[in-house]
Amino acid sequence: MQKDINLLSRAYQAWTAADAFRASRDRYKRYTYGDQWSDYVDDHNGGMVREADLLLRKGRRPLTNNLLRQLVKTIVGRYRNTAIERKTYDDSPDSMHSRNQCADIDARMLEEFIISGAAIQRVSAERRPSGNGIWIDNIDPRSFFVNRFTDPRGLDIELIGMWHDFTPAEINARFGFRSPNRLREIQSIYSGLPADALRLGTDDRIGVSTPGEASFFTPPSGKCRIYEIWTLDPSEHRNRLRIDIRFKWRCRWMAPDGTVLHSFDTPYAHGSHPFVVKLYPLIDGEIHSFIEDLLDQQRTINRLVVLIDTMMATAAKGTLLYPVKRLPAGTSIDDVARLWAAPDSVIPFDMSSGDMPQQVVTNTAESGAYQALSLQFKLINEISGMSDTIMGRNVSPSTGAALYESQLRNATVGLTDLLDTFSTFINDRELKARTTLRN
């Protein structure tokens, strides 16, 4: 087995080039799922601190009114309803859609697309424990790499791939080829790697992300890292008159030390790599997700909620101003407080003083915070294109079905580009799946 350090370096450079994208995706994901106070801000002393900690230092509670999650669920729900109406998926037991549970994985892929602006799937023909045939997998953007491309169709992609994390037994089964010599070579490769490249343990937790999953060379515990790298390589074709230079896709499976465990030309009828990629909107190669446009409004809403909560906590709520001179003999302030809180009570006071007891109640509604909060709610709906009709709110019972459908179509205009782009991704996936069978 040979090594190709240069190719592995190209893959690593492509992965590191997406550092900013992955950082933004992580932030958008945190906001979508409710962690909206973890940004680091200036603590006014020259340091940086989590926004939640800064609020707690000031005696305020970091409250969250998460509108992003509901918006995402509404768009995904609308997509699934449309898919049912149009019979997008073949639900027969032996179909590719049923085997891959496409309705579910596509819904999760759309959720990823809304949050990060990236939709990535891998279409392959292989035998798995649950069956033999065409398999479709959602790809985690943290394990994916591709050269910078600007064509929305991806026609200028020249290098693409991902890492996989297999158990040692899986690597032996896939690349040992039933050869004792190869098995010994593979064992030698992985046993000679640094400790970080082969982590043994059982400390993985279900339902949470771990730092090791975002490292190019460090796998999660109990797994071995391996890289699937596809490149568009030139190939010479000779005839009697000239030599033609053509390009073909070639795959290499590589160990972390650059050893090529397996290599082959694309075996698929479509003649390309197995990945389907859609980045949105890819203007000048840039990615800007649906959620990105809403973060400022969500942050402002949270700050207004905290402001209102603080005002309500510190505002006077039926505070009694009782002149001490009005206390009759034998009556204490504690007695007055007890009587003030009791129903049908009688509070004695001395009439000889001119000052009268009075109650103070602060009207927090006059601060303007509630109006500002209402404005932000309207803005986030307008920016997102999520009207009351889409959300199923404020629909009159007298509205007929035809009129409601017309209103719904008009209301979804703001989401048409996003959803149609994702539909293009699904169509590309379907075409690749139909032509994935080997030549």
C-alpha cells in the first residue's frame, strides 16, 4: 500500500477552508435550539465573557423567547405536508424511499439547510446489514470537505469527500480483502498512529455533540478515522490521430498517515462522485442561511424580554407609603404590613398628622418596552416570510378553502426560493440515485 500525503493535505486544506462556515453553523444551531446567550461579549473590563454570565453578574436572568425553532418547524412541517399531497415518496415496502426512510431524512436535511445553508447527502450502492441496494445518507457538514466552488450546480467541484469513523473490525472487513497480509498492514498502520488518531473508550454521550467530532484527525472514542476522497483527474485516451485528455472521477480511501487503503475509478453509471451538495445561495461562493437573517431580531427580542422582566421585578407593586407619625400608640409598622396584606382588614392611623398613607404602583407598560417587543415580533415575521396564514394563526372560520389556499400560496412567496432550491437538491439526488447502479 502506497502513501499520498499530498492528497490528504489537499483534503485537510479544503476542510480547514470551511472553518468560518462551521463556526457560523454552530452558532446558528445553538440559537435555533434555544442556546441564545452563549456569545462572548466585552465585559467592560477588557475581557470577554459569555453573555449569560454577564447578565447574571448584573443580577438579571438570561431569559429566552425562542421564535427560531418554531419557524424552522413550521417550514419543515409545510414541506412534509406538500410532499404528502404531491406523493413525493414511494411508500411501497421494497422501494428505495422506504428503505432509506427518505421522508424523515429529507426533513432533517431541510432543517439543516434552513439552519446552515448547506444540504449534503451521499448516494451509494452497497450491501449493508439491513439490505443491499441504493443507500442515501445525510452528511454532517463537520465531516465534509470540498474545494471552493462558485457554481450553484457544483460543476466546478474537483475535490470532494468526507471522513468516516469505523471500528477496527469494520476497517478490517472493508479493506482487509480477506488477506492476512493486508490485515497485518492495516493493524500496523493504526497501531503506529498517535493516540489521538485511535481513541479507545466508551465515554460517548447520547444526544450531545463532542469536541472530537469536529477535529480532522481525532475520531470519537472507540473508532478509527478514515478518509473518502474523490478527485477529478485527467486521463489520456489515444486514437490514431491524437491524444485526447479527458477527466474522470477517482476515489481513494486513506488512513490518517496518508496510506491509500483502496483506490478505484468511479464505478457508477453517472460517472461522478456519490455526493449531492447544495449550498445556499452561493453568490460569489458565499453561504447565507435562512436563520442568519433572523438572529438580530431574536437577540433584540431576548433583550427586551429581560428588560421587561427586570422592570417588573424592580417596579413598585402596591407599595404602601405610611407616614410614621400616623402610627397610633401600640401599633408597629409590622402590624400595618400584616393588616395591609390581609383581606377585610382595618388599619388604624393617627388623624392628627396631615400626611395620609398612599399606595404606589408602577405602570411598566408606559416604558415603551412592550411596544418595542411587539414591533420585533412583526419584524421577525416579515423578514422570515412567515405570515399568520403559514403559521395557522388568525384564520377566520368564515374563510373558504379556496380562499385560504390562495392566501397560503401568496404567503409562501417569501419562502419560494429557499424551498425550490431544496427541491432542486432533492431532484439532483433522485437523478443520482437512479444512475448509481454500477456500469
